[in-house]
Amino acid sequence: MSAGKLHLDRAHLHGLYREMLRIRRFEARCVELYQAQRIRGFLHLYDGQEAVAVGVMGALQPQDATVATYREHGHALARGLPMAPLMAEMLGKREGCCRGRGGSMHIFDSARRFFGGNAIVGGGLPLATGIALADQRLRPGAVTACFFGEGAVTEGAFHEAMNLAMVWRLPLLFVCENNLYAMGMPLADAEAQTDVYRKAQAYRMPAEQVDGMDPVRVQAAAQRALDQVRAGQGPFLLECRTYRFRAHSMFDPQSYRSREEVEHWKQRDPIVALRDWLAANHLAHAGELAAIEAAIEAEIAEAVAFADAGTPEPVEELERFVLMDQVVQESQREPAP
């Protein structure tokens, strides 16, 4: 791929469909585990927004960094984090990617440069700015992709990050996942300018708005943006218009929107739309789609079994990783993986 143009073939389209379906089915299993009280704490689902993560991650390169939101299971899977340790993390097991200490909202993987989950709205924006600044000096060619919701746009950190990124010409791709509701606040009730990408004009930053329910359009737009950033032209803001089909969290009664509105958006389900398009254009027959689904279900079953076989972290290690000097000492003693 180059210049923002995707060379679509059967395998690539099947991959987009498979990755979106993996996220949807993984989270559906997490709902069951949460309702069985095996996943504790908060659970924010990505249902409906899968095209954004899959499209953007498909345009990134291995050396790039990613900063996600607290709705980051989809980001993590699309970035290549293995499902088994991710599920173990959800269940609080020491075999999880963060030894069970991060849970649903704090998923990290240093090997894949996946820096968050962040439970604070807009909290990832300053972190992404710092990572991009470091990479600009120490890792030429790397780009940081920072995901955030439209609710974060009301935070001062958004404007501070945008300003610094443009002043310093940082290799930073801002990705706004605009699902129209900041928790329960409709976008039009909080923002005079509801087209988030236009806010980049105040900082003379290039920006684009794209249909976030279409993974092909998202990946093409992300590739165009990343081409500019890698060329040294500075940061870029990509606004992806999307919608979450489920509540903000498992505790949310959704009294702020109607059932009819949700059903209307479900008619644009990115997974169903791509599946039907593949079938209508004879790019996937029923047997191939069934095989993809079966492989995903088997992967989820293996991930749950792995998590079930895991162990809680011992109480004796409760204070481990709390103080930075202890973390540094341990990292110097342990061999690199």
C-alpha cells in the first residue's frame, strides 16, 4: 500500500472481516463472563466500532506505537495482542498480558508498543504526545496513533496535545472515534462544532473525516494520513464517525437514546455489511464464512480455557511493581524475553 491507496484482494477483505468478527465475538464472550461475575470491575464494549480499530491498525507498521482508550479490547486484538493472555487479563490472572493487574481498562504490551488503555477521558493524549516526541528523536520513522472519543475533545489535554504536536511537528496520528455520545451526553449538546476534524484548523493541522462504519474507507484514510506524517509533515487528525451498539458500560441504562436510534445504526453494522458485500460480489462463499466463524469460536474457547487454567497473583506480591526503583531492579535481574 502507498499514497493512501489500498490494493484490495480477496485475502485482504477476508482479513478485515475476520478481525472485526474476532473482536465482536471476543467481547460477546466477555459479556457472558461478566454476567457470571468472573470478570469484575468495569467493562466497556467496542460493539459497532470495530471498523475503526481494524482499519487504522491495518495501516500501521510494527515500529509504530498505539495509545488506546478504556474501550480498548478491539484496539488490542487488532494490533495483534494474542487472545489467550488478553482473556487471562480480563479474568485477573497472572498469565494475563499485565499479570492480571490491568484488567479491562489497562491493557499494555510493550513488545507491540501498545501503551494503553487509559481510564481517564483524554488521558492518553499527553502520553501519546510524549511518546511521539521521544520517537521523533530516538526512533525515526515511527508514528504514534492515539485513539480517543469525541468526549475527550472538551478536555484541555486535547487542545494542549494538538498544539504541541503541531508546534513540534510530531509524528502523531490523532484518531477521534466519534460515536456521538460522551457517556450519556449527545455531541450536539456539548459542542458548538460537531465536526471534530474542523477543530484541527485552529492549529493549522491537516485533518479528514471518514465513515467509521466502513473498514476499507478507514484504512484508506489512515494510510493517506500516515503517508503524510511519515513524510515529516507533522501530525494529522482523523475523525471516524461511528456508533456503539451497546451501552457505555455494563452499568449504563442508556436512557439518553432511543431503541429506534440504536436499531437504525445497527442497519449499518460494519461486520454484516462487509459479509453481505463479500457474498454478493462472489468474494466469499458460505463455506468460507462458516470456516472463519468456526476458527474464531475455537480461538475464543482456547483463550477461555487458558484463562481458566491460570492463577491469581499471590497476595505476597501485592506490593510488587508499585515503586519504580523496584521495577528497575527486577528488570535488570530478569533476562529479556
